[in-house]
Amino acid sequence: QSVLTQPPSASGAPGQRVTISCTGSSSNIGANYDVHWYRQLPGTAPKLLIYGNTNRPSGVPDRFSASRSGTSASLAITGLQAEDEADYYCQSYDSTLSGLHYVFGPGTKVTVL
Amino acid sequence: QVHLQESGPGLVKPSQTLSLTCTVSGGSTSSTDHYWNWIRQTAGEGLEWIGRIHTTKSTNYNPSLKSRATISIETSKSHFSLNLTSVTAADTAIYFCAREDGLRGFVFDYWGQGILVTVSS
């Protein structure tokens, strides 16, 4: 059971906009910890898409953007393309009595219609 | 370009110890700006962070693994390793090693391709 919640799926036609939410709590996103986003194509490792809530690594197109507010974060993909079909994961930190550890959302499968 | 490669047995018997190694090239495991992590992925549980190690040999682990995991590092050989004891079928997963960049908010910026480990007799 993930401490971060994502919708299992999202879809859109080519050229449309898709948003993916990542909902946490006061022990993770709400504690002002950074949220990062990864994209995973079938049979490959996750690849960094967004870091530090809003920042794109070199080479990631500006069609991808993200934000964080309160206990949630979201990823937006504009100008949807066929190559965007993948699983998308959010990641943050969670603070418990056992210490700080990293947590991932369950992933959202994006389908291009 | 940093490259990470996992290696180890693809099949482990229940109750035994799972041992994996991650070899790093194009980057230094001696860097003080980075941590070296193990992460696994199962169909049922998704991505799960196992733990990390720094060049100073400082480690952090996911409390859910109840002290079964141990990560070590050999900076002279540019590799780090994972030992997971008392494995069960629930430990069957794809295991990834990943670099964590402390300069960009402790994000996993480079990943290995992953290695499938099956726990079965």
C-alpha cells in the first residue's frame, strides 16, 4: 500500500493535455519534502522526468511540467504524443518514527488514444 | 555519462540470502555529492526503496525490510552491493541500483537496467 496515491490510468488524444495527480499527507508532501517524477517505458528502468517539484533535467521537453501544493503534486503533459505512452511515478520522502525514507506512488499508466 | 549495471543470481531459494552488485562507470562512487541506492519493483507493490549508502559508508534503510537488508560499498572497485537475508517469495522482484544526486534534492538521476530475481525452491 503506497503512502502516495496516483490514479491508475490517464489518457488523451494526440495533442491534448493530460494531468496526473500525486496525493500524500502531512508526513511526506505536506511536510514540504520535494516531489520528483519518473517515466518508465515497458521493460526499462524508470527515467527522471522532473526533480525538485518543478525542474526539468536537460533533454526533457517543456511539454512536461509539474507543481506541488499542500499535500499534493501534479504532472502535466501538453501536446500529447504517441511516445508519451508509459507509466509515470511520483516520489517523495516520508518521515515516520523509524526515520526518513523514500516513497513512490503506485504509478499512472498514460495511454495515447 | 554515468552507467550502472546490476549483477547477481537470478534465482534464490527461500530463506537464503539474496546478493547483488552494482558496478558504476562514468562516475565515481567516491563522490561526496551522491548516494548509491537499491530499489525494487514488483507487479503488486510497485517501486519500493530498499536503502542507500554514501562513500563515507553511512547507510539508511527502509524500515519495512526489518533489518534484513545490508548495503556495502567498495569505492576502489566502483561498486556497491546489496545483501537481503531470509528471502521469501515476496522478495521476487526486479532490483534496480540507482544514483542519488544530493545537489538536485536527492533525486534518483541514473538507474541501472534492473535485474530480475526470483525466489523459489
